[in-house]
Amino acid sequence: MTRRRLVSSEQFTGWAFVSPGVAVILLFGAVPILWSAVMSFQRNNLLSPDTPFVGLANYRQMAHDPVVAQAIQHTLVYTALFVPGTMAVGLFLAVAMNRQIRFINFYRTAAYATVAISTISEAIVFIWLFDPSYGVVNYFLGLIGIPPQQFLNSPSQALYVIVVMTIWGWTGFAVVIYLAALQGVPQALTEAAAIDGAGPWQAFRRITLPLLSPATLFLAVWLTINALQLFDEVYLSTQGGPLNATTVLVYYLYNQAFQQFNFGYASAIAYFLFLVIIVVTVIQFRVGRRLTYYRS
Amino acid sequence: MTATSAPARGRVRSAGRAAPPGRRRRRLPFSPWHLVLLPATVVLLFPFWWLLITSLETPAEALHFPPVLVPHTLRFANYPDALASAPFGRFFLNSAVVATVTVLCNLVLCSLAGYAFARFRFLGRTALFAVIMATLMVPFQVTMIPQFIIVKWLGVHVLAGVGINHLGALILPNAATAFGIFFLRQFFRTLPVEYEESARVDGASRLTVLIRIVLPLAAPALATLAALTFLDSWNNFLWPLIAITSTNQMTLPLGLATFQGAHQTEWTLMMAGNVMSLVPMLVIFFLAQRYFVRSVAATGLAGT
């Protein structure tokens, strides 16, 4: 077989190999991205069959929509609590579990198990745990003298309950990531630090933590992207209530798109969300690059 | 612990670590980390425990305050009762079909595309790959409205089986993912190209080389992609919520959410349903724990 035939056959086989997969991604990924961009400049709702271009009207409406302002605020508050919370819990447990002691496999499996539970199962269990009248959490609070709380029924508490349930749901993920990263920290380094007189806390701060920084950056970015897209738990537990206290961006977007059928307006919200995600991620990578230590 | 005694300790390793010379410290008979890990594990497992307990209580016990922490009798009848009020078997079957077919489609399509992107030179390769990478960064919420319109159109004009309210609608849009193509391409590029070249010289076709030589070498990557795709599909909620309305076509998360909406205060039934939807996943998880953990860790390694 000559070189030339090899190369020209690559043209055909190349396209033959990529087309099925690429077709799916173009049809359900690339085309919808452009389409919803167009839709965000159109009036597209159930009121009329036409979809006239309305310029920036949808975006302007968004700027004046008080619910959007609330949704942004709730999304940011949620993210600011959920991301560091999950990372702290994950790091703490992973460090505690990064040793060969008795029952360690049991401890690890228990933490990993939260990876296997779906957001829906998680939400249902937590709605029950935090039930204002019969919930076991109120019972435990009662034991230490705290009166029963309204939790998901209370506008001032509902969002925090959702923070707690999602931190629990993501604990396994954070532990897995940190444990994998900890296994890459050479024991020789921490032992050398101990020989040089560093206490355990100093060795952790000066050696382990910097070596974990790539995992930390990954978790921060990954958890943030997921936090900004919070939906399942809100849909199930509060439907955005009470009094919009848990309306986050994606919930409002879903509501506008598939309950009010304002496709145009919802597309504008979707693009705004996309923008927020890009900006936050870029900032994280910028800041992260300075604080992250790569060995290679 | 002084700095001067430290070097000696480092040399004799674990034996020296137990007792600094000259002074015997009182030690716990077990590692002090248990004092942290045991309570943490109790907190982590408590929701699972409470879920199970409630599913075996009588409605009166469930609505008793203070809560009954250990039920007097185990009421297994909650399970048949839950099955009678919602087709959990059907939900499970739907979820299993959707997840399995999605995984198989991804393995085939992403292997083919990933291999071509890794090894072939063809016109438009770079541009096409850039487009795919761009879609990787876009959140689902941006694409879901047009995706809904496209799927609806396909169901009416092309094939009913992939239209709204059919399981195909849950499979087709996820039959290949940008992540899968990217992930496998990266892995294929780490394999030594010599085996493939010598097989080509011996007259094997591109497809034969991929199937006989490359894929067996890529088994760990394929297993990881399979596990991640399965988890994603199994737990997906927002897209089924939009695409499926009839009970018969619902997957477990959607069926469970709908059941919850219809039985707001029947906690024992709801928890029985929840246990039934959770247990298959937990069993798979325990059997394949190594793969699961490695796969989840792989997302982190891919990200760093």
C-alpha cells in the first residue's frame, strides 16, 4: 500500500468514524447553542405563533425583573456556602481517612456511598429529616433545648437546608477526589518535614496542602459549576418557595421555559447563566493559577 | 516531641514512633482518628438509616413525635403498598434500559470518533474538534429549550420512538458526548502507535485495528467512561422532567419525584419507594466500588 493511498483513505475513514458521534453532538449541542442565542433575541411564547425579533428586549426585561435579581442573589449565596462547605468537609474527611487503621474501608465506603444516591432520593430523605412537625432533626434540636424550626417552610431557613442536603450529597465526591490526590503526596516529603522539626499541622499546611492544590482548584471549579446550576433539590423540596426564598437561576429559567412557555425570555436567562459560569470559572482559574502548585 | 529526638525516630520507623525514648506517653488503645471518623460516619449514614427505618414503620409511628428511633415491628407491607400505587418496577426497567443503551452508544460512538481524532489526518479535523470542545463548556440549560423543540420535531416527522414521551428521547441526545470523545481521544494518544502500524502493514483495516488492538488496551478508560455515563444517565432529572409526561415512560428519579408529589404526607410509602429506587444503585455501587471510585477520581485527574 502506498503512502498516498494511506493518506487519502484517512480522509474517508476519518469522516466515517467521527460522523455518527459528531452528528449527535452537532444536532443536540452545537445547533441548540446557536438556536437559543437567536431565540434570546426573539419574542417566543404561547401567545402568538410568530417569533419576531425584539432586539435586546428580553435582556432588558431581565434587568428589571425583581425575581431575577432575587434568583441571582440566592444562587450566589448558595454557591458561596455550598462550595467551601463541601470542600472543607471533603478535605477533613479525606485527611482523616488517609491512613491504614481498623475499619478504614468501612469509613471510606460510608463516605463514598453518597456518590451513589441520586439528587431526587437525597432531596426526599432530607425533606423528611427536616420536616417541621415530625422530622427527626427537630427532635434532636429539642434534646439540646432548641425549639422546633420551620426549616424548608421558612423563608429565612429554606436555602440553608438545601445547602446542608447538597453538601451531604456531594461529600462522597469530594472525599474521593481528595483521597486520590492525597495518595499522590509522597510520604517521604511529610516524613522529611517531621525530621526537620515540623509539627503535623505545619507539615500539612506547608507540604500536603500545596501538593493538593490542583485537586482543590478542580473541586472549586467543578462544584461551582454544579452549584450555579442547582435545580433538582429546589424543584423537589420547595419549588422555589416559600416567598421565592429558594428561587435560584435555573429554577426560574425552568419555570419560565416549561411552565410559562416564554422560550425567548428563558433563553436570555440561560445565556446570562452561561455568562455567569464563564466569568466565575475564568476568575477561579486566574486566581487558582497563582495559588496552584504543579509538580510536573 | 523535641527536634533532637526526631532523627532517631525517623530511622527506626514505626517502632520508635510508638514510644519516645525515656518517657512513656499514655496512649489510647486505638487510633485517635476513630474519635473523628466514627461520629462523622454516623452523621453520613444517618439519612440512609432513617430512610430505611421509616420505610418499615406504620404510618402512625412515622407521624409520631418524638420520632420512633427503633420501630417496634417491621412493617414490610409498605413495599407492596408502594408498588401498588406507582409502577416502580417499570421506572426501574426504564432507567436500566436508558442507562444501558446510552452507555453502549457512548462506548461505540466515542471510541470511533475519539480514535479518528487521535490518529487520523482528515480535512476539517481541527475545526470539528474545536466545535466539540466548545460544546463541552456550555451548560445544559442553554441547550435544553432547542433540544426540546428538536426532539419534539423528530418524534413527529422522523421517528416516534425518539420523540417526546418516548425513552428514545432520553437516549438519543446523550448517545455521544463531547466529554466521552475528548476523554477517549486523550487516552488513545497515550498508547504506543507501533502495534497499530504493524497491524496495518499486515493488512488489517482501520476498524479491525481499533477493535482488536486499541480497544483492549483502552479497557480501563472504557470502563471509566461507562461508569460515568451510567451514573449521569441514571441520576438525570431535568431532561426527563421536560421530555417525559406519561407515567409508563418515566425513569426512577422522575417517577420518584412524581410519586412524592402525589403522596406528600405518606412518608412510609414514600420511603419504601425511595429505598426501592436506591437499593439497585447501592448494590451496583458496592459490587463495583473500585471502578466507581476510580472513575470519579478520574474526573478529577482529567481536570487537573
